[in-house]
Amino acid sequence: MAGSPLPNQPSNRLIAETSPYLLQHAYNPVDWYPWGEEAFEKAKREGKPIFLSVGYSACHWCHVMERESFENVGIAKFLNEHFVSIKVDREERPDVDQIYMSAVQLITRRGGWPMSVFLTPEATPFYGGTYWPPTSRMGMPGFIDILQKLNDYWVTKREEINTSASELLRAIQNMAAPVFETTQLNEETLKAGGEALTDSADRRHGGFGGAPKFPHPMDLRVLLRGWKRFGDDDALKVVELTLKKMANGGIYDHLGGGFHRYSTDAIWLAPHFEKMLYDNALLVPVYLEMYQITHDPFYARVVRETLDYVLREMTSDAGGFFSTQDADTEGEEGKFFVWSAIETANILGKDDAEVFDAYYDVSASGNWEGHSILNVPRPLDDVANALVMEPKEVEDVLARSRKKMLLARSRRVAPGRDEKVLSGWNGMMVAALAQASAVLNDDRYQAAAVHGARFLLSEMRDDSGRLFHSWKDGVARFNGFLDDYACVIDGLVELFQVTSDEDFLQAAVQLADDAIARFEDQDVGGFFYTANDHEKLIARTKDSQDNATPSGNGMMATALAKLGKLTSNERYLNAATRTLNSISSMLVDHPRAGGQSLLALDFLLGPTYEIVVRDSGDHLATEFSSAVWQRFIPNRVYLRWSASAQSTLTAELLNGKEPSQGSSFYLCEQGLCQLPCHSIAEAESLLDTVS
């Protein structure tokens, strides 16, 4: 097993770290250092270059390179003699990862993990790549060959290396915080963005482009808003096809719930089997919104199964949510998740296995490397017809079979789980759980969201209220980054709208004030990825383009826009607007890079509604609330407030909405309100005009 100590092998400096990924390397014969002054001082003192290796716990090829190269005594000996080796968990230090990934992309025109970069002792990169095999094969250079050549260059051509490193540094710094031209953002920006997405959509299998396929949840939500704003039925069809193909594909875990990271093929069958907290947190709102639009129970079921997986397998006793689950078990990718026809027959018995196999595409030959990945290629009615059974009978067999199969799977060696808690990813999950609790009327999800938010606020802030990035084994570490602040603010805002607990809104305000003070670019607008008092790196980046997660600037614009509407605070709304203006030409020229920013733009352009329920403690207030959450009204803030309670933060939103003998409902836009409603029929009629 990767990370297990070799006979008589002492640990290296990573043994003192908390990151599971770094601890996996603690007994490598490579003399690893964590990122920090000790490693750079050693490199300067001994005149050696630095080998920087960046990866993460759930990364399949990271484990492969460890087994092949970092546990190879000969390679380790050469590294230890000629280089200072630094190992970084990209999930702990996304700031470091961003900068040096730019270097690798400039050098190789591609990127990925494990990321392998060679630096001068001053931390300037001069060469890099991703995975290399230990020795040359199939046209790929071997890691040992690269080490030998770079050591030779370092000794004999140091001046050339320093020159190329300086040129590369200038290029990185130019990329780090680009200044975009300012152009007008309007409805046409949203329309063009939606058209760019539908133009790139796969009309047969869903998603965008070809293999590999990622879920693109932010882009799917952009399309749903395009459907609503412009009446674009084609956009809705793209989302519907994509969500159904994903949930029926192998990228979805049909036994345990939840989504794997991405599909290696164009048909969503064969995933990379790691499960990331953020993917599931970001996909839940898309399925919820599609449920609000269609009221098709299929989408609600996917949300429930996904969140039940998170509560069962990714939630700590303390309330925080774990980061990832590995793709590999016992050195094999996907071993935990794939099946054979012999196994299903042994577990289920011949008759039930015949039904299960027919529905979930299990066969003797398999559909992936001789094994079967569970997926649903045919509708249930078609399977029932082929088996000459009633659909309800097939459903009953599948329901009991899934329980038996999940129990059998639980006896297998489980994938490794990275149990560090990341504040940004947790903010995303708090938002997802809060929204699901309201839309699906499930108190379990609200309780989990509250527990998670309280964990963040109690365990992942310092004494002054500043956010930490990572928590593991009772220790919170590293300054919070822009996306940490943005996602936690957004999660707290969403949770406040569900719970009416002003403590969460107060915490969101405090974090927003801190973010504006320490992250905002006062010159051109937008936000830097790191605070103004962060460790000095070779560049200070601005995160403006979505990747698998929303860009920090797009998410901050979204969070501040909602917060500004709830608190009637123009400062937050202006900061959100300045952020979008600072990247306006990027959104116009490359809208597919800025899905989250387009969501913020859609909200700010409006019409955006303020919906207020003054709760007199009767059942009518609950009916009003349910009517709101059952409808797709993406551009709105919602406040349910006791008729007898005062509020400081939302006082302006409550102004003029005096309590009456019973609960009352208000629909407003920019402070101008329709007449209050005192019956559910009146409220629903009003809501139907905006949903």
C-alpha cells in the first residue's frame, strides 16, 4: 500500500503534517519537506534546485507515481543527493498549486496532477510536467532521466537556467492577475453565454464537448436561467438530457449515492472513481432547480441519495464535511465500485440477479476492463417488457437488491478517505443542504447544514474572526483563501434564508467585511486569491475562471449580491458589481470560462425579488414558505421573520411590513412591494407571475 513504511525506513519531515496526502508520503525514502522556509533555506545553503511535487489524496496517478518513483530507493537516493524535495497537498495550498500550475501549462501547454515542477532556491520555476514513469517508455521520458539531465544542466548551465526562469516568472506574473478591458454587461451577455453553452452541448449523451466529460454544474445553472429569462426551451432540453444521462450513467453511484469526479468517456459510463465533496455540493442545487421546474421525482431522488451519501460517509461527528474518497482500493482504480455477474448472482440469487443485471448493465463480459460499472442504459419499462414483468415488480426487486448489494459492498476494502475539512468546500455543502432541506422539506438536511455551519464558525476562525482554510485532527491551519470566504459567506446566507437564525447572517457580514478589507483590488475591482497579509509568493493571483469549482471572484460576486439584497447594503452590491466589471471583457469574449460570474450577473441584472413572510406562528407561514421553495425563482432573497421579533441586519427589508392578526406574505422588487397577501391562494397567484 502506498504510504506504508518500508522495512527499517525512517519517516521524513512529512510525519509531522496533518494532511492525509502528505502522511501517505511520510515513509518514502525521498527526504520530503513540507512547503516552508526550512526547505528553501536548505536549497539556498547547499546550492541545490528544488523538486516540487503537488498532488492530492484521491488522485490515482499521484499514487502511481509514488509507487513507481518515490518508493524507488535508487530514484530517492538521486533526489536526496542533488535536489531539495517538497511535497504539497494542492487541497491545502491551492495558492501554491495555482501559481506553479501556470508554469507547467506555459511549459507543456497542458496540466494535471501529480504536478512536478523544478525551482530555483528562490522558488522560481524553470521546468515542469505532470506524471512521468520511472524510466523511459512509450515515448515518455523517464523520471530518473529527467532528474539526471536537469542536475547536469544545473551544474553546467546555471546561467541559462536562471535566464529561462526569469522569463518564465514574468510570464507567470502576467497571467496571475490579468487586467481585462471594461465592457458593458447586460442581457445580451447572458444570452450569448447561453448560446455558447448550447452550441457546445452533446445532443446525444448530454454534457459539453467530448471525452473526458466533467459535470459543469455552474454552466447548467446558467442554462436554466436562460430558459427562464429568454424562454429558451433548447437550454432546458440540454440540462434535462445532461442531468438524466449523468444520473443514469456510471459517473453516479447507484448503490451508495453521490457522483464520481468525471467521466473518462463521452457517455458518462467510466468515471475516474474518486468522489469529491465539492462535486456533490455543486450538483445538488442543479438537480433541485430542475425539480422545482419539472416536479419530476427523479431529480428529488438523486438529491436525496446524494445527500444521504454525504451524511453517511462524508460527515464528521463534529459537523464538518470530509474532502474526498479515493479512486483506488488495494492498488486498483475502481475496485470498490465494479461488479461481475458471478458476484451479483451469489449475492442476490439467480432470479433477482437476472433483473438487477438487466437493469444495471451487468454481464459476464463486463462493460469496463472485464468488469461491470453499474449504469442504467434502458428505461425501467423497457427492462420490464423484456423480462415479461410488471414495472412495479421490477422496482421492488431493484429496491431490495440495491440494499443487499450495498451491504455486500460495505464488506469490501473501502477507498481511503481524506478527512481534512476545507472551509470553502464545506460552505458549498452547507448551501446545498440548506436549499435541499427547504425544497424537499427534510429537517435532516437542515440539521446537518446547521451543524456544519456551527463547526465552521467555532473551529475554523481565529480569535479575530478570520477564516482558516483547512482543519484536521483538531488543528485548523492556513489562512483562508478567497474562495473559502466566498463559499462560506454564500453557505451562511443560504442557511439564514432557511432557518431565520440571524447569527448566521451576522457571521456572513463579518466575513464579507474582512474579505473586502483584505482581498479586494481597490484599483480595478475584483478580489485577489490571497489576502494582503498572506505569505509572499512569486505572484499574487486573481481567480476569475471557473474550473471544477467556481472561480473565487464569481463566487464572491454571487455571495455579496445576495448578502447586499438581504441586508440592503449598497457596499456589498457595489463590490459585486465592480467584481463583474473587472472581468467584463472575459465574460463577453469567453463566457464558458465564467459560469459562476454569469449567475451573479443574472442576479444583479434582475428582476430580483425580495420575498418576506411575517410569521405569526400559524400554519399559514409554513404554507407561504413552501410555496416559495417549490418554485424556481432563482433571483430572489427570502426572509421569514417572526411578527414579534426585531432585526438589525434586515431592518430595511422588514420596514413597512407590519404584523397583522395572522401571517402575511410580501413580494417586493427594489423595495417596492405588492399588496400583502393573507391567504395561500393570493400568495401562490402572485408567485406564479414571477416563477
